[in-house]
Amino acid sequence: MSTGPGAVAVARDRRDRTEPWLRAFLRHDDHDVPVPGPAVPGPLAGLPIAVKGLHGHRTPAVRALLAAGAVPIGATSVPRPGGHQTWGWTDRGPTRNPWRADRSPGGSSAGSAAAVAAGVVGMATGSDGAGSVRIPAAWCGVLGYKPTAGLVPSADPRGLAVPGVLVRDPALLRPWLDAVARPRRPARPVAAPATAVWSADLGLDAEPDPWWSRSPRRPPGTCSPVPGSPRSRRRSGCPTRPRRGRRCARDESRRGHPARPCPPRCSRRRTCC
């Protein structure tokens, strides 16, 4: 994507030509667009971008992009409040999908996805809590990125919605993340070689529960009742009888027969085994 004053002028011209039918921008008066910060050398310096929503320039992520030299050309459309629409709304009507005018661009970053898909800008900001970047990116055929929660400063006090971005060129994803992400903590050195050990008590050195230590256990994989337990003293059979005339091992053990494995059709194998 080209950058510089010429690229910004071309993006504004495309915006003015496509806006009558695309309706991707809520406001495309250049005088209302916030003034970017001082240009600094980098891949985002002089890059025209679109900002999601009328108040998107107040978010920390957009301020970081402006500090990196990006130039916003307008605020993109979002759904009307009070509903969960999957399209953007402007005073001229709903935002259209650049690929087909009778299709929705998705939401809630509708105008951002439409502006990127139509080639107005190469990058547009968004926010994603439940697919607000990924859904319009998929419906408009562009790339949408939602970073891991906490990686980028968010204006949402609940931490549900995180800043995202929509681009045409995947090479712009890394510069965007480098500009808006929190400073990374240096990794702690790991002592090598690491020794793996096994512990029967997980290092707790705790005494076993007296109840478990003195409670009798039944043979593993059988339905035989534990001798002396309340289950063996009360008259109860297997919860469900197996088909074809088979008897449960619990019934046979009461009759003095040796315990045998549970039939495959015993419905409560975990409980009675």
C-alpha cells in the first residue's frame, strides 16, 4: 500500500466517488477528521486509514496509530444502537457490501470492512467482542484480526471488546500490532537442563484420609459389593438387568458365586463397579 500525501489524496478521492452508493462513512468531511501526530519513519507513516465510529479516534489504539504517522480520512459506519444488526447505518441508508449491493457487509465494523474491500483504504480500525471484526472481514473478503485479550489496550471496561484491524495486505498486520500493542515483558531465563521428577503426594507430604485408608475396596472392574458395606447389606440389584437373560455380577455375588466383570450392557458401570 502506498503512503504519503499522494496516497492520502487518492484515498479521499476514492472515498468521495464510492460513498454515494457504498455508504461506508458516517463523516467524510476532512475538516472533522482529527489531525494526526507528527510523522515518524515507519511503515505506517503517511498511510491513509479509516476509523471505526464517530468516537473511534479517542481509543488508545487509534491514538497509537496516529502517533505512528497514519492519516485518517473519515469515520466509518456502525449499526444503529438498540439492536444487533449486521450492517452499518448512515443518514443516507445502510452500508452496502462492495461485492453485491443487495448483501450485508456484516457488523459491527461494517463501514471499515466495506471501505477496505472497495479499495478506499488499505487499513481500517475495528473492535471485536463477538465477531465484530471477523464477521465483516469474512463477508467482505478482507483480512480481519482480533488480538488476544490484554495484548492491546482496550477502552472497554469489561474487557470483552478488544481493538482489531481490517486490511487488504497481510503485511500491514505486523506494523499495526507493533504500533498498538502493549510493551512486551522480557522473557525470564529458564535454567537448563530442567529435571522432571515424580511424586506420589505431589510434594504435599500429607497423611492419607483415615476414612479412605480404613474403607474396604471392591475388586477393580467388578460389580461385587464391598463386604461389610451398607451397599452389601441392603437388598439391591443391578440398576438395569442385561438383556438375553444375563445376571449381573452383583446378584451372583450375593448367591455365593465368584465375582465376574460387569456385563457390557450394565447401564451404570461407573456407579456399581
